[in-house]
Amino acid sequence: MRKGAKAAVIGGVFAVLVGGAGYGALNIMSALSDDGGTGAAAVKTGPPSGDEVKEATAKFFAAWEKGRAATAASYTNYPEDAESLLTAYGQTAHITKVRITPGTASGDTVPFTVQATVSYDGKSKPLDYKSRLTVVRGETTHRALVDWQPSVVYPELGKGDTLETGEAATPPIEAVDRDGNVLTKEKYPSLGPLLDELRKRYADKAGGTPGVELVIKHADQNSADTTLLTLAKGKAGKLPTTLSASVQAAAETAVEKYAESSAVAVKPSTGEVLAVANHRADGFNAAFLGELAPGSTMKIISAATLIDNGITTANGPAPCPPTATWQSQTFSNLKSLDPDEHATLADSFARSCNTAFVQYADKVKVDSLTKEAEERFGLGGDWKVGLPSFDGRVPASGGPDTAAALIGQGQVQMSPLNMASVTATAMTGTFRQPVIVSQKLDGREIATARGLPAATVAQLRSMMNRTATSGTAAGVMSGLSGSIGAKTGSAEVDGQARSNSWFAGYRNDVAAAAMAQDGGHGIDAAGPIVASVLRTGG
């Protein structure tokens, strides 16, 4: 419930007279007074007017500038939450000399700039930033109030977050790539949250001494502090990573072209992560932590399952009918895909025929795909990458989900990191758990799996190469030289207009995977991202 005083009922009786005026008009509330008389109070409804927006923001800004947290909070619809954060703004974050300049309002939304000073232990630095607020009508007070969100105080603040200035919890780090190039969030924006997390995990092992910083303390205790301003620099400890500055730059540029997209590149011969990039409105590291159905990129594992269980081979039968039904659920292909009763597994893989794989649902056991994913591709194996990661999920699900799993739908969930690793395993036959920081630094035990038979690898590479040169991935992989292979994918999502776009591919000693939510077919968004990464890294 929005905060605000409730209207008094005098003498226990009240009447509400509502005229025929439209939305935003005044309602006249008449109440019987103690002496038997009547009184009328004008109660405003509807969105605040322009004058109300201007007045509410002016009062809020004036109190905020003067450090009067309780007063400023009283002009919001959540005064308790607002007072807590505004108090921390002055007392814990030590932000003073606040000057707020409102911009031009757009309806009930007002942009503004803040110029202030952060002072701590004799050290001071200016703090300048932009934010915005919205003015709403109080539900019980009917006053124009600032719609309270932590982001009003600072745009990167989330629910439960706060600001604090003091000696940093950990020393700063200077993260470097595999060739010694310094990696900064300014040059590689996707790495910002990851560098914060690496600092939290490895600063004590990298050496260095802490400085004095203004930081966001996140409500999630597992999240690293976000540094906003450094008042006194500490001594940075050098932290080597497996990343490649050139591949990272290519990945960052590629994902910027597609909304809600993420990409990962790994080195198949070692498992080292070469690049991780995200372009998302929420800042989430979906590249490592995403949990989404991978669509037809899952057919890499499904094809290996069919081969390793002796059900068919690359040159063996895998007919592609228009539809296939498994336990009352009917599956179909893209409308542009012609049926082929004489197709081989290699044919159906290259053309991404769903029905060819669904037909084998009655040949595999409920846990066949699960065992292949876990025992040979290392998925779900408690990966210790050096940063938090999702390790893939291929549950042993029966019913229609057995068929759906074979085409990367149902309960199967992956991240781009998982599919980059799957691609690397298919290419080399050896599962090498991805790492972004050498396990020698902290002695962590990485996951293992038995990998694939040589004959299976040869068939997978042949099918993926055919897909990249003359199949569904040929267009986006065109012009890439060397040893190449790929698999396209799209995953349907309930309530989403377009499918999620997936793509996995390799070139020489680089394997990459990408995903773009609501991105369409694999070649529409994820494919161009992967091709760009492989063009630089391979």
C-alpha cells in the first residue's frame, strides 16, 4: 500500500459525491461535523498536473540538498524506505554539498543532474551524475508524491542496495588478458560486473593494498561491491586472466548490434575463456548465468547420443517428415523445409530437421540424453570457472519432454558458456571445463568428463562442417577459412513474438556460442555475432 494519511471520518458518517466530470476531476467529499454541520474538502484524483509535478520535485530536491532525509522522504510514497537511503547518502556515503538541477519534465517524469562532493578522512572528490524521477498521485493522501525507487538517488541502485564510503573491502586489481593487456570496464563495458566479481574473489591473491572508495553495497550479499568513485587509490594487484583483448573487443562490438544478446568464446585445446560479452538492459551476465532452452544447437548433443548408443550414424537413416508425433504431441519443421524420406542424419542435421530427431524419441531411453550431456560433455558437473556460472541442465524427463529435449526444448536449459563448451568438446572429443582464471591461482578443483569416442568426433565435425559450408549456417559462416563448423538454433518461448536466436560454431582453435532473446532464427542475430567473433579469434 502506498503511504499517506487516510481521510478522517467525522461523527462516523461520510458521503462521497462524484460528479459527471472525467478522469482527473475533483471529487467533493462531504462529511457530517461534530456540531451537525457539513464541510467540503476538495480531493484531487488522476495524474498530477504540471504544476504539481514541479512543486513536488522542488520540495523534494530542496530537502535532499539540505541533507534533511526525513523531510525529503515525506515527499515520496514510500517515506520509510526513502529516509533510510537518503540518510545513508549523507551519513554513510559522506556525500555533501549537494546541488540538484532539474531538467525539462516529460509529463510526470523529471530528469535531473546532481553535483556533490564525497569527503572521507581528509580526502574529497566531486561526484556528478544524472538520474530521473516520476511523480504520482498518493493513493490515500491524494498528494503529488515522488514515486520512490532507489535509482532516484543513484541510477545504478537496486532494491535494498545502499551507498557507502570508506576503505575498500578488497584491494583493487589490474586484470590483464593472456598477453598482458590491461582490461578495464571503460574499454570493455561488458566486463564491468565481471571485473568487480574477480576483484571480490581474487584481490587477496593478486596482492595490492585497498584504497578509499564510494561503493554500492548490494542487497545480494553474494554480489561484489560496485565502485563508483575512488577517493584514494590503493595499490592494484595484477590478476592474469585467460581472456583475449582482441577477441573480447570483437565480441563486445558484435553483441552491441543485437538487443538482449550474449556471447562466449573458448579455446577448445585448453578450455580457456577468450571472451564473454553481454548487451542487456538488466546488466545480467546471461553469457555465464543464462538458463534458457538452446533450441537446435542441442542437436550436437542429440546427434552424439544417437551415434554413441548405436541408434544411427552420420550416414545412417534419419528421415525428415513434415510432422512427427510423440505421446500425443506433434512436432513440425520450419515451413520452408521440404520433407525428405531418405535423409541421413548428416542431411537432417545440416538442414536442422526437427522431426528427424523427434522420431528417435522411442529409440532412446529416458536418461540417454542426460547421460550423454553429463558424462561426455561435462554439463551439470559443478563447474568452477573462476566466476559464477550455470553449468547446464538436461534432466531425464519422460513423456513429450523426451522428444522436446532432443531438439533443445522442454526442460533443457543452457547458457552461451555451456554451448561454447559443447562445441569445443564436439570439435576435440575432450571435455575441458571452461576457466577464466587459472585454477593454479586458488587450487580449485575443476569438473571432468570422459569425453567422446574418436569415431563420434569425426562424425560430429563432418556434420558441423557441412552445416557451416552448405547447410543452415552457410550464409553467416561464408568467408571464414580454416577448419570450421557450426549449428544454428532457435527456441520458442511462450508469450514471446519471436523465438530466441542461438548459434554455436568453431574455427580452428576457437569455439563460440551466442544467444539473443527474441532475436528470431539462429542466423538472424546469434549467427552474425558468432561469425564476427570467429573472424577475429580464429
